[in-house]
Amino acid sequence: MFAKNFSIYRSIVSNQFVNLSVKKPVVKSHRSIPFPLFLQSRYYAKPGSQDKDKLIIFDTSLRDGEQSPGVTFTAEEKLDIARHLSNLGVDVIEAGFPIASQGDFDAVARIAKEVGPLMHGREKIGKPMRIAGLARATNKDIKRCYEAVSLAPLHRIHTFLATSDIHLNYKLKISRNECIERAASAVAYAKSLCDDVEFSSEDSGRSDRDFLCQVLGKVIEAGATTLNIPDTVGYTSPEEYGALIKYLTENTPGSHKVIWSTHCHNDLGLATANTLSGITNGARQVEVTINGIGERAGNTSLEEVVMNIHTHPSSYPVYHTINTPLIYRTSTLVSSLSGMVVQPNKAIVGVNAFLHESGIHQDGVLKHKQTYEIIRPEDVGVFNVNLVLGKLSGRNAFRSRLEQLGYFDMNEDDFNKAFDRFKALADAKKRVTDHDLLALISDQISSGRGRFDLQTIQVVSGTRDMVTATAKMIDSSQNKELIAAAVGQNGPIMAVFGAIQQLVHRKIRLLDYEVRAVSEGMDALGKVVVKITEDPVIDSSGKTKLTKSVYHGHGTDVDIVMASAKAYVNAINRLFQSEINETSRRSSLEERVANI
């Protein structure tokens, strides 16, 4: 009963609400009670006074976020996320690490060329998103980075070098003087190629402050325009990190010439707090990721920083230009494509963020939302569905809804495929929700160009008998139809996985399996996420070949057995694609990953 009522009071607004001016709420009561206005409730945050500075939002979901264990984005997935980030109003996107592989280079170049010029949703900002690439402090890395990002109208080279003694002594094995020379030389070379150069002093949180001032002063002389101060291992507290930013801005020669940036990791759960402390003490750029994805415990969450400033506009010396009603759908997209499920109680974008179970809370919210809601659901894009789609919905209604969800530039071929998938789903369930549409589109993007294309599966199952499964796939590398059958003792899903393994001729180890409903009801679309790795194999020389690589895959279908098969094939396609890229990848994982 409560679930029905909740959807009524939570957000009885249309998408047009975001463009309305904010008015004082009318309270019907027998006595006059003053309620605080939502000062932050506006579509586009503007400076409240002349002393407010623009906060530059630098999103690194496609670079640092992709370093999350088991996360690998395809080029098409990266393009889709980049388009949504542009529409969201992100100022700078770190599209990747071009030197890492040919695949990474191509993805960054495509983002620079195809997403770099986009102005949709950025009319009030007045310029397109800046495309950045990461490079180590070597000329080869920097040149490769420039070749990829230079295709964008606005581009940046982001180079880095460690500055803590523990990194200098044990990882790089260089002296402090060598560190200064290498950093300045790298920035000078980057500046000769590109006007916009960012330098990051890796492990700043554990670096000597006075030495940091020396290094940063020299890179400013060499032409750096942004200085990023990473807390690489999430070591500092908010007080320490804020004090570090303040000390550097006050004691680094030429500090007034550059923009100071934060980059905080969440190992102690303080990434957002540290970032906000950095802003208070002089930082005017924040490096963040959607949903806080990233290595180990993750990075600073974009949505948390933005909504903190949005909710407390008078508490920070900055304003943002993020289109906040697009936050939730962007979060959903990144979660779907990365395979990293957002925890239910995650701030801002968790499914429980605007739910109230306590009777006292329910009573208060029903009487006036501000009793227990400091952020309106619609401020971050949690809307009720006003346009119900079903099997009678036409192409125009479907296209209109996709555009509202951020898919405004889908080509005709992709649109037709999406529409066919929508019609098939609408035949299976009465009501198609936004969550269903986002799941369908992300599934289409991920499964578009893999080596193996799953055609059909057939399963014979029972409560006592052995389960048999038959799978049919197309191997695009040989343009050949493949069919295999397998017997499973642990249910139909494992039988299907066994048949698929026979077709790809690999021994696959299943590391994780998760299934959940995309929406409500018995006819809900099911979404399956799997993580796999390849079992150790013995090569021709008799040596055992081990792999640390983990590949995720996801699939959606009203039949969870079919959804499981799609997810399994999707993960296997990522495995094969990584092998294709292996010849252009660096020989070790340590060289590929940039721990800023």
C-alpha cells in the first residue's frame, strides 16, 4: 500500500518543472509556520555574487573509473557515456590513457572527434566539453596523448609524476632533483603541443610540502595551466587536505597563474569531504567520477560534490553549471555499462535515497516534503513516468522518450534496432518504464560488435532430472554458425553456460553472478551481471599461464535464463577483445594503470 502512495507524494511533477521559477511554498494550516525555501532548487546553478568562482567539473570515469577491478568499457560504451557527460554539463572529461593500447587511443580519438564539438544541453555554458587524455611524464606518452585529443575543439594534455619520497625511492628510483627536472621537461614539451596542460603530483598527500612547492613552481614556469593535487591512496583527513591546498596556493611561486585541482580517493571514506575541504581552501577544479567508481574504494563522487554545493549555495565560494536533473539517468547508465551496482543507500543516486519507511517520516513527508527531504527527487532526475509506453506506442513517442533520456543523436539504424527491441519487450510486458528503456539501450550498446552473437537457447529442465541446454551462436570472425549442447547438474543457467563454453573452446571461471529486476511486477525485465576470468591453461612449452584479468558482462531479458546467457556472452566477447588488443598493450599491468 505504501509503495503506491509513495510514488504519488514523492514527485508529482512533469519534466518541465525544471524550467519553472522557484516560488515560496503554500502551506495550508490553521497556524502560520515558516518553512525554509529550497535555495538550491533550480535547473542551472548561477553565481550568487561577484566573488563566486566557477567550479570546473573534471570527470575521469572513463579513465580512473575504468581502473575499477573487472570494469572494461568498449569504445561504443565510452562514446555513449561521454555524450551523456557532455549533456550533463561536465566541463572536462578525461577520455582515457592513449598510450596504453591502440584500442584506448582509438576510443579517445573518437570521443575527441565525435563528442568534443557537441553543444546539445550546453547552450548556457556557451562552449563544448574539453577532452583530456592522460600521459606519463615522457615525450612518447605526451605526443601520443596529443594526437588523440587534438581532434577536439577544446583539448588538454594531463601529465603526471610521483613526488612522495616513498614513490621516488622505491618505484621511480630517482632523486628529488631528477623529479623536478623530469616534471618541468614533460610540461614544457606538452606546452609546445597544447596550450592547456595539467600536471598532477602523484601521491601529494604523502609528499613533503616544501618539495611540492618546488616541483609545482617549476612546472608553472614550464607552462602548466592546472595543478592537480591527488590524494592517491586516500590517506589524508579533510583538515589535512584542506590545509595542504591552502599551503600550496600560498607558498608556490606563480600559484596565482594556475587553477588548483583536487583528486581524492575514498580509501577511508573521506573523498567527498576532502574534495569539499579543498574547494573551501582554494581549489577551483574537482576530479570526480560518476557513482564514485574507481580503483580500490573508488574516487570522489560527482553527484555528491555537486549536490553539496547545490544544497548549500552560500557555504562555498563557487558555483557549478551541472544540469542536475540528468544526474540520476547518467548514474544509471554508468552503473549498467560498468557492471558496478550502486549500493541502495548510496547518497543522491541510491534507490533508497528518497524512500521513507518509518511511520513518523512518512507522516511528515506526506504533510510537507521538507520535513525529511533536503533534496527534491526531481532535482537529480528522479521523476515519475508521465509518458507510459506500451505495445501500441509508435515511433514518435518512443523517439521522444529516448531524447528525454539523453539519446538525442541516435542514428537511424541504431534507433530502428532499439525500436524493434522495445516492441519485443512491450509484447512481453504491459508497461515499459524508463528503467526498462535504459537497460535495453545499454544492452544494445554493449552487445553490438562482439565476436560472438547469441542467437537462441533451448533448455529442458526439471526438479530432479539432469538439465540439458542447447545454444546457437554466430562467430563473426569466421562467419560461421555454432551449435552445442551441455548437461548441467546445478540448474538451467549452468547448463547454458556449459554449452556456451563448448562453443568458444575456453575454460571460463565464473567469479560473480547477480540478477535483479529492472522494474516492478511479475513481468519485470531481468538484468544479469556476471564477472568471469579464464582458468589457468598450460601453453605449448608446458608452462602454466595465469591471468589476473577479470571481465564483466551484462544482459537483460524478461527471461532470466536468456539474460544470463546474454551476460555470459557479453563477458566472453570482452575477453576475446582484450586478447586482440594485447599486441598493442604494454607488457605489464603496472605500466598500463595510472595510479593518480
